[in-house]
Amino acid sequence: MYPRVVRSSTLEPTVLLGLLLLWGPLGAQTQNDTEPIVLEGKCLVICDSTPNSEPAGNALGMSVRSGTGRVAFSATRQTNHEPTDMSNRTMIIYFDQILVNVGNHFDQESSVFLAPRRGVYSFNFHVVKAYNRQTIQVSLMLNGWPMISAFAGDMDVTREAATNAGLVIMERGDKAYLKLERGNLMGGWKYSTFSGFLVFPL
């Protein structure tokens, strides 16, 4: 049972007396659902027979969320270096600076996010191609499978970005990363970003 705490300072004496008198007949009918009213100092404590689905976290039935459940990351590309041999083989898009990494579930070296728990996750990316007239296709990969993609192929601009966002369900241990599936980033991809966070667990 989850008690609701009501400050008696907000109740007039007649209202408080009315609540106590009303409780008599109701209490006789619902003894199995609620517990008696208890006066504790200046508080009127009423046990709720229909609490919400949140698990009890303390003696008053209030849910206490652990800070360890927070998951979020954001990474960016600060240099315009040419792709390395590793990125040429795997076609994974790498990021060299982490802006946010709550929970430390994004690995900068591999630029892969590892889901710590089952849940709905939100991702967005913005991959810039510079001085490159080729069309590029960038995909958000989940365990090697493309989930969402974006294209950039305007040949008349010096910089253009492939941008997209979406929600995906991930299991614990699933991996998410960005992959260049078409074209190249030979001009570099400075100012590109990749971000994600846990919307809610399942």
C-alpha cells in the first residue's frame, strides 16, 4: 500500500473532523483494502488501496529512481583527417570527441554504443561531407543491420550533411553505430555528430 500525505495545515478543523467521521462507515466496508488513518504530527496519512504501478522505494511508498538508470551520449568529429585504414575496412564512422557519456556506454575508440538494458532508445546523427561531390549514404546500424538511413548528394555545395533520427528497441548488449554504406568521406567529416539516449526501459 502507498500512503498519500496531506498537510493538515491546509485543512480546516471542520473538514478534518468530517474526514474522520466519513472514514468510520467506509473503513468498515474496506478494511481489507486500506489501513486506518494515522495522525503523525501535522500530517494526515491515508493509505491508498489503488496505488500506481511504481514499486515502493521507502516506508512512504514513494518511488526512488536510481541515477544509474540514466543513459545518454553525444559525440562529435573535431578534425578533418582522412579516413583511416580501419574505417576504410569497416566503413564505421568514427568520432574523436565525446561531449556527453552518461553511464559510459559509448566507446570512443570503436564509436559503438552498447545498450546496458532492454528499452526504447532514441538516436540522431548528422554526418557532414566536405569538398566531396559523391553521394553518401549513412545508416544507423543495430547489430549489423541498418535501421534508418540518410543521404547527401548535392554536387553544388562544398559541405552537406546526411541527417536522420528515430527510435529503436534494444536488448541488453545490443550494439549501435553509424556506417557509411555508399560513397566516401575522403574530404573529412568535421562537425559531424552522433547522439543517443534511453527514452524508457522495457
